[in-house]
Amino acid sequence: MKNNIPSCAAALLLPALLCLSAAPVHAALKDGDIVFHTSRSAQSLAVQRATGSRYSHMGVVLMRGGKPYVFEAVSTVRYTPLAQWTARGDGGHYVAKRLRNAGSLLTPAAVARLHAGSADYEGRPYDLTFEWSDQRIYCSELVWKLYQRALGVRIGELQKIRSFKLDDPAVRAKMRERYGDKVPMDEPVISPVAMFESPLLTTVETR
């Protein structure tokens, strides 16, 4: 009987170990976290070179049914399960950031406002020409406006199109495709890197 004790104990522990191994791998993420990755879309290289950043796509984490979704602007503004969103990025890599003073700013009421505010944008088409209007929305614009309008927080500084690196061949080609000869150089734009580098945010997870 004594020789059977270890195997019996292992049998009792196995279900618990299996439960631990099946625990959510993204348990650290919370409502309002902002996630960045390198998109594999057709415009990703141009965005990276124009902004000088590795990261070309972003969204905001909003929980639904206790599971993390990324509220993002792609072909349309939509909720995407975090695992699916992560798999679309180069190498499955992403960085998650959070407001430095999230404890005081991201109260339950504030989180509720983020969720409610998402309804203003869900289903809107993606903005291929990066205009500062609400008719069409691009990824960083979506997150910036959601935070600004729900919480009064401006994450990252707006720039004009002319301030980006427009002489790169990949950037020039994409701009000709989108604008022809009429580039709106003074259009205000918020880039993923402007938000990524904002001092208001701190990194909470890197995968």
C-alpha cells in the first residue's frame, strides 16, 4: 500500500494541474488596455516606414463575457477575440500598455463609458485615407477618440501628414495609390507610434 501512495497522490493532483495549465494565458489584460502589433496587411510596411515604428496596428481590449476582445478598425470597426487578433500579427507578437494612473482613472464607471462609447463606432468602415472625421475610422484614430470622448484623456499628440517620412519608396507608392496627386498634407493624424510612446502609458505585457 505504501508504494501506491505517490501514484494516488499524483492522480489526485492531475486534475488540478490540468486546470492550471488551461488557465487563460492573457489573464493580465484588463478592460481599457491598448494593444499593438505589426500587421501583415498590405499597408503595414508603408505605415512602419512613414512613422519609424515597428508597430503598425493597434486596438483596445474590452472584455465580453469575461473574455478579452480587441476593439479595432480593420475592414470595419469590430470586436475581435484576442487570440485571433494576436494570430494576425507578425510572429504572434504584441505589446499591451495601460494608463499609468489606471487605478484612479479606469474605474468601473469609466470602463462602462468605454464600452458604451464603442457603440458609436462599431460597424463603421475603415478609413484608407486617414481623414479626421467619424464617417470612416482607422485603428489609432479609433482608440484615440474612444479614450478622449469617454474619459477626456488624449493619448499621443496629433500630427499632420506632412510631418511623416513621405520620401520612402513604399510610402510614396501607397500615397499615390490612396491620394493620387492630391495629398492632404495638413490633415491631422494620430499614429500608432505616437500612442505607443505616450508617457501616459506603461507596458503591462509583451508576448
